[in-house]
Amino acid sequence: TYAASIFTEAQKLVNNARSLLADDKFDQAINFAAETEQKAYQARIAAIASAEAIRINIEATKQKAFTEAKVALAKAQMAVEKADEIHASIHAEELYQKAQQALAQANNALKSEQYEKVLTLAAQAELHATNAWEIAVVKEQERKSKEAKEELIARAKDAIFTARDAIIQAGSDFPKLFPESFTKAQAGIDEANKAYNSGDFERAITLAEQSVAEVTDVLKKSAAAKEVEAAIIQAGQAITNATTERTEPGVVIRFSGAIFDRGSLNVNHKYFPDLQILANILKQYSQYKVVIEGHTDSAGGSQQNLELSQKRAENILRYL
């Protein structure tokens, strides 16, 4: 099979040697026998070489088929893993299962060296996995979009609740003490509710957070103002002929006694030290507004008393 022509020549030489031997031509028969032996040796060497070449070729072909099968399996495995990453087993269960089954069968075929079958099954597995991945991508995007919307809705609800709670925590005096801020914050909450009901959740969050910021800012300023008021009240204790107290509009320092003589516009000299202390307090807190009010007793006409009160206030202002 592997050295047919040389083998045929050797056969002819053997036949010739036999014929010569039958005719008692021993010398010629010996020569043909020797030549036959040489041809047979050549045939053997050629056959071994041919068989080895064929064996190597078969091994190479087999190795190539094995490598191609392994590559196909790796691609199919990657496709299945890619599909698994986006939950294809949930979003495209049937296709994903088919991909898994085909991949398992391809691995079994590889073990039994059925490389052509491996290629076919691996291609099926890759196709099923890719199709499952494409479906899962859409489903996953829909899921994430739904979750994002639900989270946005929850944030909007929480923001509106927080804004309402901020007004409640500000206390019942908040609308009375800070009417503008209260109106602004409440209007923001109302608009946030409208935005929420119309599905504009991001705007609802923004408006609610602005309301919270409005309340928080006012409360911070109020807290700072209360600290200053407490300091002013403490400083006002040094004024002998006056009482100092906190009222709704702010701190009131009310002079008592006859700071003015009856019906007079002039400040009684004994109150000058107290007015000096007041002046020092006003200098220390010069960034705050000051209102000076003058009063009279009930004697005399109302117009006359109004003018007297005005002039007394002006005199205190002038002195300060």
C-alpha cells in the first residue's frame, strides 16, 4: 500500500529467481534473489516513511480539528457568560436554556473526539446565547428604567414630606414671625405637589428642596438673631432706669420714670449715663435696625401729645 511500485518490482524479481532456480540456473537465481532482497528493503523503507507521513498528517488534521473545536467552544462559553451577566436566564429563559444544553452537548462531543459535532453544537449554543442576550438587554434596560423611575418617585415623595415636616418643625410662630418665608416655602410645596401629580418628579424634588432650604435658612438666621437678642438683653441689664425684654418684633429697651419732665422735650440729665450705655450697645450691634418711640401721658389733646411724642423721639435720636 505505502510502496506499491517497488513492491511490484520485488515480486517480479522473486518470480524470475524462482524460474531460474527451477531451471537450475543457480548463479542467476542468486543474483535475482539478492536484487529482490534489495528491492524489498527499499520497499520496506518507503512503506515506513509513507506510513509515518500519513500518520503525521492524520495527527495534524486531528489537532487542527481539536483546536477549531476548542475555539468554537470558547466562543460559545463567552456568549453564554455574556448572556448570564444581564440575567438572560430570567429575561429569555427558553433561549438561555437551549444555549446551556447545546454547550453541554458540545463539551461531551469534545470528550469523545467528535469535532464536527462540537462545531455544530457550539455554533447553536453561541446563536441561542446571543439571541438571549439581545432580548435580555432590552428587558434589563426596561427594568433599570422602571427602577430609576420608582426611585425618583420615592425621592420626590420624601422631598415633599421633608419640606412639610420642616415647616412643622419650625413651629407655630413661623408663619407669624417670618410671613414672607413661610408663604414662599408653602408655595414651593404646593408647586412641588403639582409637579409630582403631573409626573415631573425631578421638578417636584427641586421645588421641595428649595422650600426646605428657605425654612432652614430662616431658622438659622432666627437662631443667630436669638443669640444676639440674648446678648443685647444681657447688656441692657446694666441700664439702671430701663427694662429690657424680648418681644415679637425684637428686643425692647423701655425707659421708665421721668426721662422727660412733664410736658417737656428735654431729656432729664440724670438719664444721660443710661443713654450712654444704650449708645454703646447700639454701636456694638450697629448692623441691626433700631426703632425709637416716644410716649406721653394721657393729659392734653391727642394731636398735641402726638407732636410731643414725635419730638421727644427726635431728641433721643439726636442725643444718640
